[in-house]
Amino acid sequence: MAVPTELKRGLRLPVIASPMFIVSNPDLVIAQCTSGVIGSFPSLNARPQARLGEWLDRIQAALADHDARHPDRPSAPFAVNLIVHRSNDRLAADLEACVAHKVPLVITSLGAQVEVNQAIHSYGGLVFHDVINQRFAHKAIEKGADGLILVAAGAGGHAGVQSPFALVQETRAWFDGPIALSGAIATGRSILAARAMGADFAYVGSAFIATEEANAPEAYKQMIVEGSAEDILYSNLFTGVHGNYLRPSIAAAGFDPDNLPTSDPSKMDFASSAGDAKAWRDIWGAGQGIGGVDDIVPAAELVARLAREYEAARADLLR
């Protein structure tokens, strides 16, 4: 397993905080990076598109300021998520902004394009592509991705159905580059488990929804705190792509969680609507790991808790 040196800088934990539509914002990314994990956000969260450059300026300035004041504990890198799909009419403009700001890590989703990878590589940036199976994993690497994000069963938002054990095992059989594993990871012990399985990073999302910096309604945050794996429902109704959502939010939007119709995948829209309810705004995504989240805290406190649990789990294994 080879992790690029530029991604190790400032890491307190082997964690990439996953980019969450609407939820991830500059405040959260800055808090994540300065706490010692790789923070990220979807480019689509910066609206209108011109705000993306402003967000990147703000994040880079804040991290540089932190590093100047704390040379002994520099910030971790940050990442931007690009939706590489024909429904995203902002892709070219968002990619241009990432290149202009030399974003260190770009996470691509819902498609892999050689041209996108080449643009990021032109200034020395890295590209990780998220995948749910081996077919997509091979395609991503063939098209020039540097690393893979394996989205296993139980991950929040758009997710796969394969066991993380199988997904990592089969990927490691042919790929020795950097791998991040996603799927119900919300504790330090599960971060260590991801490393033990062969991943370089744990990809943590839902736990960060229940943080003070997250751009999420208080009801959403509280639903994360009060929920468990049984409250997660897998459906493709809301965007055309299967994903995991909070059952109570589906019911609150007027749907019967136990009798959801299916959607036409060919009409996929990342931010589509189902009736009067809009995916992500009203229908809230989350992963099966939310049972490990007990309260709403600052992101730095969450990272500190994960670090304590991670070290305790390592110590237990050495006994």
C-alpha cells in the first residue's frame, strides 16, 4: 500500500472526511483539516458556481494561517468532489476552478473521464475515484485515477451492496495504490478495522453530519444522534441511483418507507425531486454506522474522539 507523501502531511488519523451534498461547507472542511483529517466538499455545494473560487480561497487562506500559527501540527490536505456525469452542467467550470487553485486531491464520482484526470495531474494534483464494484474500479484506474474509494454496503448516500471485506480483498488482489474504504465507519475502532482489511484510509461521512459546523438542519443532526442501522433505507427513488437514507426523513416527506417505488436509472439527477420532496434537502442521507454517534459536537471534538478510540483499539490488539 503506497500513500502519496503529500496526503500524509498533517494527518492525525488515516481518514478522509467524505464530501456530503449540502452538508459539507468551508467551516466544516477547515475544522476537519486543522484537526488532522482530510476534509472535503462537493463543488456543487458552492452556489452559484462563481462562489466555488471564493470557497477555495477561503479554505486555502485558513489552512495557511493555521500552519503559520501551528508549525508543529500543520493542517491536513483538503479535497473537492466533482460529479462527472452528463447531468452536471458545471463540470467544466468547476474543474477549471480546481486547476486554478491547484486543489491537492480531487474526488470524482458517477463517471470517470481521462480529460478530468489529466487536468488535475497537470499541476501535480491527485484523483481518487469512488466505485462500488470491480468493473468500475478497473475502469477508473484505466482512465488514470491515482486511487480508489470503495463504497461498500452501509455507506451513506449513493452506496454499493458489496461487503467491505469482499470489496477490499478483491481490489487489493490487483491494485496496490491508495484505497479509501467507505461503509458504516463512525468510530475509531472501525477506522482501525478498515486499515486491517487493507485500506489506507477510512472514508467517514455520517458522523460529521452531527457536528456544529455541518450545514444541516438541527433535526437532521438529531436524527443521526438518535438513529441506528435499522433506520437506514436503501432506495433509488430519489435520484435514480441507489443510496442509503434516513427512514424517518422519508416518512416525514410523506412517503411510505416500506412501499417505495423504484426510479428509472436512465433519468438520474444528482439533486432531483420526488414529488414535492427534494433529495438531500428533505430526504436525508446517512450510513449504517450512525449508531456510533451519540451527540452533536464540534468537528475537532469528533476527530479527537475518533483518535482516542483508534489508539485504544490498537492497544487492545497488542495485548
